[in-house]
Amino acid sequence: MTATATRPAVPGGPGGAVPEPAAPPNAPRGGLAGLFELPGAAVRGIARSARTTPGRLTVIAVGLVVLALVTGVVATITLQERKNTINDLIDHREPLAAASQEVYRSLSDADATAASAFLAIGVEPPSLRQRYDTAIARAGVALAKAASDSAGVPEAAAQVEILTRQLPVYTGLVETARANKRQGFPVGSSYLLEASSLMRTTILPAAQDLYRIDTDRLAEEQDDASSFPWVTTFLVLALLAALITTQVYLTRKTNRVLNVGLVVATAATVLALLWGGVAVTVQSVLVSSGDEDGSHQVDVLVRARIAALQARANEMLTLVARGDGGSYEQVFNTLAPQVTGLLNEARGFATGDMAREVQGAADSAERWLNTHQEIRAKDVDGAYSDAVKLAVDSSVQGGAATTFANLDDALVAAIGHGRQAFLDDTRGGDRALTLLAPGFAVLAVVAAAGATMGIRDRLREYR
């Protein structure tokens, strides 16, 4: 019997398949799965590198540079936005708030003046006609300015729409009242009372709401401009702590007390912290002072002036109604304490020139309110003509027209002082931030460069 030997199959030959070589255990996978594994692989690579001193120093250097640059970018953006907010307060927000104040005040003035002119005996005094026309014109200009910023605020846009639609109706009724008065028709007083009713029930409430909206927006921007920059402060302190920790670590590793590059980076960070801290503190104090000594005081004085103007209008309308003006007198009696209360509040915070004007306004208000009592007494006693003369005639010494004009002039001057105080303080806050944003960016770059050079010098020792 013949034995036959069988040869083993050769890999790749006819007797068997070639086995695929085993992949290395750490070989990256291709495709989408490999893409998802990249972050993990990077972290593992950094961890392996950090096990050696040179690798650890490289990781520290990269971390310090990234932290310094992030701090610089965030601080620069934050400080520049802060400066832009202050500039917007000066150039945009405060003028718009003043415009809404002017709308409210001018319309109140127009209503009071129209009633005064209607009561004048004979031909309407040119001075009162001019004052009415000026008040309406100022209200129109101020309304156009206030409307330019109302598009993005639906509530403000709604008030602007009411004012724009109703103001021509009011002026039309006033002109009709005047035309009837010139012709001697008693129906003129009915048109004037209708016009005043429209003003008091629709137009002035809309103007008041617009004023409130713009004043709230002004206060909101003032709060933003004086808020504490928490994120920037945290990043600067974190960078300073990281630099100090790195220097302590290198001192223990190398027995060298100072690392010039890291000292430069630390000095730049400390300078940025001190400069930024002082500048932002001064700016915040000045902006807050602009609110307390400026816009807040102006708000109180504006409300006092508007209440006085509305009271004056009701004083005139009581006479226009001729025996049927009890409702107007009730409104006057409601507004009069508001005037005195707001003036007393203003006296509590006013200083310097403003204090003098506020005191003058308070004195004039007292004389005006005393004269009002005389007017009412004459009207009740049947001396209607004497009451009208005491209320309207500016030539009467101590008359309501003169005392009210003195009150209004003093309030105008006090409001001017308040607005100037706001502008002076807020501009001072703006100057405190001069060059801070670009300076912070430069110091952050210096800190990053110093950290890079300081770590690089130590890395060279390992080559």
C-alpha cells in the first residue's frame, strides 16, 4: 500500500484564504466614527504629554495664552459696550426722554393758554396767541423726535399714534371756539370745553404714557451703564491666579525665584485690574450721580410743572364754564397739593443754583394758590369780570397770570440745571473709560506674550 503525504495549505494558495492582519489596538477608525473619536484622542494625547515635565509646561503655556486672550476679548467688548451705552445716554436716550417731556409739557401749556386766551375780554391778546402757537409747534417737533425711536417699542408706538391722530382734532376744535368767540357766539365756549376734554381724557394720558416709557428706558440704560462687570472681573482674577500658581510651580521645579516673562504677564494683568477697577468704579459713581442729581430731579420738577400747567388750565376752564365749572375746580383742588408736594420733594435734594430756583418756584406757587382763592371768592360773589381780570390780566400786580408765570419760569430754570447736571456727570463717566477698552486689549496681548516667553525659556532647558 502506498502512503501519500499531504502538504499543508499555503496562505493565499489554492488550499486556503489569506487571513487579514490584525489592526493595532490604538489605530484610529475611519469615517464618521473616527471623526467622533478625535476629541477623545486629543484629550488622551494631551494627558500622555502632561505626564512629562516639558509636556506639562506646554499645556500650561497654551492654557495661559488662551485665558489671557479670552479675557482680553471679553473685557474689550464689555468695556466698549459700556462706553457706547454712556454715549447713547448722552446723545440719544436723554434727548428722547426730554422730547417726550416736551410733548407732555407743551400740550399742557397749550391747553392752559387756550383757556386763558378765550377768557380775555375783547380781542385775543397776541402774546397768548403766540404762546399757544409756540406750544403746539414745540409739541409737534418733540413728538416727531420721540416717534423716531418708537418703532421697536409697540407701547410707545401706540401712544405716538394716538397723539398724531388726536392733536389735529384738538387744534381744530380750538380754532372753531376762537372763530365763534370773535363773532360773539356763546357756542364758542362749548367747543373750547370739548377741546379741553379731548386733551385731558385722551391726548395728555397718551403723552404721559409716552413720557413714562422713555423715562423708564433712560433709567434702564443708566442701570446698565453702572452695573458691575462680573464676567470680566472673574476672568481677570482667574488669569491672575493662574499666573501666580504657574510661577509658584516653576519656582519649586527649577529653584528660580523669578521668571521674567511670567512677571511681565502678571504685571500687565495687575495693571489691567487696577486700571479697569478704578475707571469702572469712577464711571459707575458718576453715572449714578447723573441719575440722582440729574434725571431723577428733572423728573420730579417736570411732573411739578405739568401738574401746575394742568391746574392752571382747570382754573381757566372753571371760569369759562361760568357757574358750571365745579368739576374743573375739583380737578384743580386735586392737582394743587401735587404741585406743592413735588416742590417740597425737590427742595429736599436741590443744591446750588437749582435750590435757588426751586425755592423761587415754591414761593410763586404759594402766591398763585392764594390768588386762586381770591378768584374763586370773586366768582362766587358774582364779580365774574373781576375774577377773570385777576386770573388773566398780566398787568394786575399779584394776579394769577403773573404769579403763575413766575412759577413756570423758575421751574424751567431748575429743570435746565438738572439736565446740565446729568450731562456733566455722565460725560465725566464717559471720560473715565477713555482708552480703557483698547488698553485692556493691549495688556491682554502683553500678558499672553509674557506667558509664552516665560514658559518657552524653561522648555529650552529640556532640549
